[in-house]
Amino acid sequence: MTLTLLPPASEQIWTRVCALGDILPGTGVCALVQGEQIAVFHVAGRVFALGNRDPFTGANVLSRGLTGNRGNTLKIISPLLKHAFDLETGRCLDDPAVAVPTYAVRVEGGDVWIGSRG
């Protein structure tokens, strides 16, 4: 399993990606931050940010996946091969050896901001 360690918030470069209202509840959008495609989801009143690249196919499609839950775990299901990923940790729920990167995210003044390393 791969864990993504994020630097402290003070060392993050924060990029505004959209207004929270631009993301329909239960769906995701794709944002380009520091040259990386990031899938941003608005699920269960929370906002999550993961790498958009499906590690099984190499296609940048996770932002188009279906959201849901497995027990108490909120997930995104890739639209291609249907692998599920934990929205909080990026861990693949079908293959624990696989994960997608996660990114710090915050909502301020109705805007969604993604934190990335410079």
C-alpha cells in the first residue's frame, strides 16, 4: 500500500480550483493543479481530492466515476474497470496494494482550494 504524506499546511501551495457550487453533490470534477490532473469530489457534505489517473488503465478518468460507500467508507468507482478507491486515503478497496495520491483540500468563502507541494 502506498501512503501519501502531505507537508504541513504552511508548506502547501494552495490553488483555487472552483466554487463549491460548481460541483454537484455526489459528483466530481477534474482540475489541473501544478501540472497534475486532480479529481475533486463533493460527497456527503465533504470535499475530497485524489489523483485523476486510474492506476489500472493509466487513463485520467476518476473524476467521472460513480460515488458511493462501502460500509462507512466513502468511495469513488472508476468508470473503466470499476475498481473502487477510498475517497479519504486513496487506497484501492479491491486491491490494497494499489492507491492513488490524495491532496489536501479546503473550502473557504465558498471556494474549493487544493494544496500541493511546490
